[in-house]
Amino acid sequence: KPVAGILEGLTHWLQTMGTANAVLLGAILGGMMCTDMGGPVNKAAYAFGVGLLSTQTYGPMAAIMAAGMVPPLAMGLATMVARRKFDKAQQEGGKAALVLGLCFISEGAIPFAARDPMRVLPCCIVGGALTGAISMAIGAKLMAPHGGLFVLLIPGAITPVLGYLVAIIAGTLVAGLAYAFLKRPEVDAVAKAA
């Protein structure tokens, strides 16, 4: 019941905000998508966007899906940029996260967030907020509630395509490079034993 109440409250707050300040709304929704990666805050933002699709309001859904791709894409990027800071398992996890991110499966970043929440979550929230804000600023519209970048294969499902991709890339770069910089190197098992 407490989670249902929180979800209801968040949904009501987002609905009363409306689309008057689209960029701020995009930033808030984008940040929410990256807060708990599949948890109640993420689902509240997603449910809000899906609900608006029935009223032919497509901008928030674009911001939501773009921002939801940022955490796993950013973690994948970080594992490539700062390769030496990650152990082999994390490097492999980064490759999987990239694929999941392209599919709009935010949960690909959860292993990274569980291991290093104080660095991962702020980086992802800032990157997601930036992506959501850019998406709303360019007037991106998404008519599909899921699919990641594969919705690009559906003619007219996302507009403008280039601007939408720029929004995703911008947030991914900010979050991924920030985490690559902030990440502390993993101490390997040999060093621990010595």
C-alpha cells in the first residue's frame, strides 16, 4: 500500500505539472527514469508517459524512453573508456548493458548501481535528466511505448530522429564519462592476497 500511494502521488504531481514547461518536465521524467532503474519511481514516470499516449501526447514518452536507455548505455561506455578500472566480469557486464540499453531495458545498469550506488546513480540521473530535457526541447515525439532504438525501424514512430539520437548520445556521454572519471579502480584478487 505505501508504494501504491507513492506511485499515485507521483503520477498526480506529474499530471498537474502538465506540459507548460516541457524542458523541465523532460528533465524531471528523465531523472525519474534513472533513479531506480525499473523500480517504483521509474515505473511511475513510465506509466505517466504511457497514459499520455492515449491522449495523443507523444513528447513525454519520447523523453522517458530516451532517458531510460541512458543508464545501461552509460555503464557500457564507462567500461570501454575506463577499462582498467573495471574487472573482467564488469567489462563483460558493460557489453551486455550496451545491448540492453539499445533495447530500452534500464535494468542492465543495476549490477553497476548495486555495486557503486553513490557514483552510478547521480551520474545516471544527471545524464537521464539531460536526455529528457533535450528530447522535450527539440519536440521529439514517440508513438510506441517500448522498443528502444528498434522503434527507428517503424516509419514515423519517432520524430525528429536525428534530434532524438542526439539527446540519447548527450546523456549517455555525460553519464558514462562522469562515471568513468569518478569510478575507483577495482582491486584485483592478487593484490588483496598480498
